[in-house]
Amino acid sequence: MGGTESKVGFRRAIVNLTGRTNQTIDTSDDAFLGSVFGVGSVNNINDIFALVTADDIHTLREESPGNFMTLIYKAVEKLDSSVIAGPSMSLSEQAVVLNCVRLLTRLVPFVFEK
């Protein structure tokens, strides 16, 4: 599992997203998005499921749908750019790809809920 400090940063980023009801994420805010997708933020799927609760996702989807979709969009965008890099990706780039897949695994089912 990731370090406690990195998990706190990841959790803080998710809570920050849910609290931005009138403010959308700037898609070029690499510092903020790095805290979500970055190396060390989470190290396994269990971290994602523990740190991003269903209530968090419902709140994000219902109160900040733009942020919810931006988060999904940025994860897919990072995956798309990793295809270009292919086998020459560094270990840190591979970790970012894994974090994107983990986060999408958690979020996408809520897109189709209701």
C-alpha cells in the first residue's frame, strides 16, 4: 500500500473534488491531477475502494457532474497517451497507467447507475 501521507493527499484530492460544486477542475491543473493519478498516491485496487467511497462518488456525480466527467476524461486521456509511449514507458509512467485503470474501475459503474 502507498505511504500514509500519499494516501491522505489522495483522499484530500477526492474530498476536494466533491466540495467543488460551483467550481470545475481545470483540465490543465497538473498538480491537482497528479495527486489523483500520480505515483505513490495509491498502490493497489484496495486503496482505491477504501479511499473513494460510494458516497463520495454519488456526491461527486450528483453535485459536481462536470468534475466527475473530467476525472474520467483525464484518466482515459492518460491511458491514451500511454499507448503512444508503448513499451518504452518508465516505471513511474506504468504506475500512473495502473492508477488510471484502478480509478476507472471504481468510477465507471457509477456512470451507468440509476
